[in-house]
Amino acid sequence: MPQRQKRLGTFFLNPPNQKREQWAWYSYDWGNSAFSTTVVTLFLGPYLTSLAKAAVAADGKIHPLGLAIDPRALWSYLIALSVILQVLVLPLVGAIADYGHKKREMLGGLALIGSIATGLMFFMHGEHYLWGAALFLVANLVFGASIVIYNAFLPEIAAPDQRDTVSSTGWGIGYLGGGTLLALNLYLYSNAQSLGISDGMAVRISLCSAGIWWGLFTIPAYLGLRNHAAARSLPPGENYLSIGIKQVIALFKDIRLYPQALLFLVAFLLYNDAIQTVISLSSQFGSDQLGMSMGSLTKAILMVQFVAFFGATGFNFLSKWLGAKNSIAVALVIWTAVLFYIYLAVKTESEFFVLAFVIAIVMGGSQALSRSLFSQLIPKGREAEYFSLYEISDKGTSWISPLFFGLALELTGNYRLAILSLIIFFIGGLIVLLRVNIPQGIKEANNAH
């Protein structure tokens, strides 16, 4: 009898359609990653800046909403504003998703808005920088919101002992999807003249393609995923906004009941902020410090996308041996070594490619395992709410390390020393991570099996 109960438990924990849901989940990562690579990482910043420069007034400034702004600063201001909007909106999105139990519909709706906004970037030209700025703010906001919902599906489609594998596979497939479209768009841009189109048209087609790609691969996700709880009706006199606000208030009160999850978020905030800073500054280091051409930098970016797939899957195998927490710790030690490598050895283009290769290996693994580990420290039924805090820790504090780097560069005047100074975030994150008691956190969240 106990053996039969064990088999029945395994059946219900791993229903026959679970694999289908996991592949549907992967499909969304394949699709939305095109927004990060083609739009945010490569094309939109330079193109939007060129539109802003074409619209400058006699004083050499642009004047959106009556403000005088250097056109070269527009992109950085937009990034900052989009992050602020996400910090304000993401907890509300998570609360509404958990209360209404309509994650599938919310994911589809957010992806539809984001893909349309991205597709409409095709119509940016001339001096229409405000049009492009508005579309980016909308697209980036719903992109972040959709990732909250997407991450919240992980505990529902994978048992605890599967989550490292499923999370790592999702990250890896996302890198492949984003890299595939990026490669196609780089080919288009590199051969624009021979194809009889301008560089600007090639950029506009590339931006639009990211929206189409995002929307297209959301369809299998929408069809394959399902809501895992019955939809909840609103109480009389309430609406989703009022309920969402109440849920957010409750979330910030209740987080103290899960001290290990909170401690992990602090660790993640520290080391992930440094990871994002190293990634974002690598191209600038290659260009300004090493004098690399845009063509070489683009090749490095493309290589990272595909190598990161093997990094994510490789760290999944490492986690089976060491566990997720210890594997993340190994990744942080490697990240620390990367900073020393930049400081001591990266002086040529070939050495930069070695740097990019190592970053690609540890980048996907550290991020994928962080997500799966956090999923075990949060209470069932409130996954989207807590993943909204996770997403804020991912993006909402992304100004801390860049600010620290900028101050270090200002004080030392040395690019390599400024990069090495980021070691404090990796070491600090590692120290806090090692203090996280995973079994205790699982018990606090009532996720023990």
C-alpha cells in the first residue's frame, strides 16, 4: 500500500501534461529574449539617439515635456525611468496575478501589448524620438511584468527536484532564441546596402522583427500553459486595483515571516547587480580601453548568446552534484576571478574574447539557479507576488553597482581599478548567500516534501 501511494504521489506531482507545459514555458523565453538582445542590447539605443540628435533645437538640446536634455543622454534617462516604473508596477502585477489566478491570461495580454509596442517601432524615423521613447517605456514595462508572471509558473510546472533543470533549460533556450534572431538581424544590417535598403531601414526592420518574434512564440506558451488554481471572484465593492494594493501591503508585511527568502534576496541584490554591471560595461571596456571595432564587439555579443546556453545547462549538472546554493557560490568565485582577469590580463582583442567566453559560461548558470533556488523559499499560491520582489532585486537596484563603478572611476581615473572595485559586491553577495539556510527556508515556506 505505501508503495502504491508513492506511485500515485509521483503521478500527481508529474502529470502527463507537465512536459508539455514546460516546453510551452520554454517557448516564451525563446520569444521574449529577442526584445532584450535585438532591441535593448544592440539596436534601439543608438538608433533612438540618432533620431534625438536630428531633432535638436538651436541650443543643441531636445525638449521633451519642456525639459532641456542632451540627446546623447536620452537613452540612459529612458532606462532609468523604465526601471522606476517597474519598481512601482511589478508588485501590483504580481499581487493581481496571484489573487485572480489568471496567470496564463495575464502573460498572454502583457506579451501582446509588448510585442505590438515593439513592432510599432518600425515607424520610428526622422525626428520621431518621442514616439520611440514612449513605445520603449511601454514595451519594457510590460516585458518586466510578463517576466514576473513567467517566473511564477516555475513552481507550478516543476517539482522541487526538477526546478534547477527546468530553470536552466529555460535560460539556455532563451539565449538561443535571442541569439538566433540577433544573428539574422545582424546579417540584415551588415548587408543592407547590397539588399537595396538603408541602414536605418535595416534597424527598423530588426526592431519590428523582435516584436513579431516575441508575439509569435508567445502563442505556444499561451496554448500550452494552464492556470493551476480556480479563478477567484472579486468581493463586492472591490476591483483588481484595490485588491492588488491590499495584497502588496500584505506582501511587505508578510515577507518578514520568511527570513531565509529575504536573506537570499539581499544576496541576490548584491551579486546580481554586479553581474549586470560587468555585462553592461564589457562592451564599453572593449571599445574605450581596448579600441575594439563595433564589428568585433558585435561578434563577441553574439558568441555570448550561444555559449551561455552551454553555461546554463552545465551549471545545472553541477547543481545535481553540489546543490543550487553551492553551485551559485562557485559561480560567484568565478565572477570574482573574472574581475581579476580584467584587471591583470585583458589587453588585447583575443583576451577580450576569452573574457566574453568565461562570462557567458557563468552568466546563465548563476541566474538560472538563483531563480530555481528562490522558488523553493516562497509560499505556494503567492509565487507572482514574491517573484515581483525578485524582479525588483534584479532590475530595480541596477543603479547601485554602476554608481559605485562611476565613483571609483572618477576617484582613481583608472578603468581597470574601477572594474576591480566591483569585487565588493560579489564577495558581499557570496557572504550573505552562505548564510542562507536553505532547509530552514523551505520549512518556513511550508515547501518541505
